[in-house]
Amino acid sequence: MPLKKTTVMVEEEDLRAIKRAAEREGRPEAEYFREAFHIAALRSRRWDEEWDIPELDFGGPVSDEAIDKDIDKAVAKSITDER
């Protein structure tokens, strides 16, 4: 996709942070701005059609503790499976 040039006013502290990060990571400053614009564009998207998101029925409410317990069990199992 072709790129389009634009001018953006930013706060000096934000610009300094981008310049430091670009120097530290060896990336062009423009990449950071393109990434930020892309994220903003994605966040602003709207869809006209309804999403087909399935509704899951677990037979009742699921507590945070139950989720934590199941995650801990799954992690423990994956660790023992790796051995």
C-alpha cells in the first residue's frame, strides 16, 4: 500500500521518547508513527454487520477462583508433559 505524507503536531516529551526508542532499537522514527496511526485506525473501525460470536454456557456462573485453578492445573500439566 502506498504511503501518504502528513504533518502531525506532537508533545515534545512524546517526540523525545520516540527519538530515544528509535536510537536504542535502531528503527526509523517514522515506523513508530506509522504503527501508532495504524493502531488508531484499527481502534476507530466500525462494522455494519452483526458479529457471529458464539455464546458459551458453562451451566452457571464461573468464578475467578475457578478460572485461576484451571489455569494452574493446565500450566502444571504442560510442565510435567515437557519433562
